[in-house]
Amino acid sequence: MSSTESPISINLKTAGGTQITLRADTADQFADMIAQGIHIITDAVTEVELAVKGTSANKPMSVSDIASSFNSNISSNESGGEQTVEDKWGNTWVYNKPGAPSCERGVMVLKYGKAQATGKPYKAFYDPAAAPNWTGPKIPAELRTKPIFA
């Protein structure tokens, strides 16, 4: 046994095929780990598996299927590494635009489209928290960096 291995371990395999290994140095430590809700961990893994695989838990997806699913609404511009996303209102958001300004949450995202009120085209850099692919905590509009019109 290597020095990094704990003397007590258990391997779990979910219905979707994901393996989880739990390790502890003592029986008491192991009992505490189980008492603290191993079912919560396995339920969370199962939820992730279902989200990644869809509703069919018996049919695993390939790595390329997962990547394709994740990036289905993102297209990359090979010349500059830009990523373009169209939102549900038909606006286009361009991530990683060369020369884009930054704000406290990172590089701002270029958004362009037609104004609903006037129908006139517009182009502006927005706080990344306003963009469709933002994964951080929700930031109220009044706390976001104001758009910079291009």
C-alpha cells in the first residue's frame, strides 16, 4: 500500500457508471463520513450524470457528444478565439473580442443587435454578468458595469 492510500476505502459505482471512492484512516472517520450523507454525494453525481447524458441513464455519451452538447450554441472564430452566442431575442454576444475593455468581473462581452424600441442597430461592450453564458452569482443590473457603446 502506498503512503498516500488510506487503510479503509470503499468504491461505489452509480447506475450511470461513475465511480466514487471514499477513503478514511480510521473506522470512526469512515462511519462519520457515511453518517454525514454519502447518499447526498451519490444523488448529486446521479443528477450530473442525467444532465450530461440526458434522460437515458443507460446510454452513455462520448466525449465528443458531451462537448457538442455543451457548445451547441457557441461557435468559435478560429482566427481570434472569439466565441459567438445568439440569445433568445436575436442579439449576438461575442466573447474574447480582441481589444475588449475589462471590468471588475473580467473581459467585457460585445453585444450587437437591433434596439427593440427604435429598430436601429447598436453595438456595445457589456459586463460579463449580463451575458448569456455567465456562470457566476446573479449580479443585479444596477451593480453591473454600465455598457460601453462601440
